[in-house]
Amino acid sequence: MESSAGNARRDEYRREEQVLAPATDIFETTEGYGLRLEMPGVEKEQLSVTIDNNELVVEGKVNDESPQGKSLRYSEYTLYNFYRKFIIGNDIDRARIDAVLENGVLNLNLHKHEAAKPKRIEVKVV
């Protein structure tokens, strides 16, 4: 199979530059918000979820190395790194954000402050 090492290096360089926004579903309940992000190939060690003021940032890096003892000669298979930023409101309790990564899907639960949750008001008859 003919392929120049220069082309393989150029493709490897391009692959490192490419970043995708992960496909995301957002759900709302009375308790909070749920986010589901597809991030195939990302492992826990390469995943970062940070919050700063009203910005929630999710970053994932994919380990796209050649198998040990083998050098890449030609490649069409590409894994991308991921980046997504969300603006969140003041109704979110920053201390109660949960993240679970399972089978390439990141699930985030953003709990609302108690004051932001809907309340039923009792009506009195006089």
C-alpha cells in the first residue's frame, strides 16, 4: 500500500486541530436540568467539566495513538476532541452539579436552588 509518511503526519496534525461540539440533549424538571452529551472515545482522565460564573464548559480529549509497535501509514478513521460551553442561570446550585460518564455519554445533572423550584401556595378561604 503506497502512502507517504508526510501525508500521514499532515493528517495527524489536522486531526489534533479539529474540535467538535458534542451532540447534546437538554431536559428540564422541577428539580433541575439534565444534559446528555455524546463524547465517543473520551475517557474520564481526559474529561473536564468546569464552571466559572455563568459558564459551564465541557472538554474532552480523545487518545488517538497508534497501537504499540505500529506506525501509522494511512488513516481515514478520525476521532475528534470535544468542546462545548453553556450559559447557565442563577437558578442553578453550583455546589450540586453531578457528572457521570458511561459508554461515551456524559450525563450532567444541574440541580436548582430551593428558592428557584416551583412551590404550591395554599389558598385560604376567609
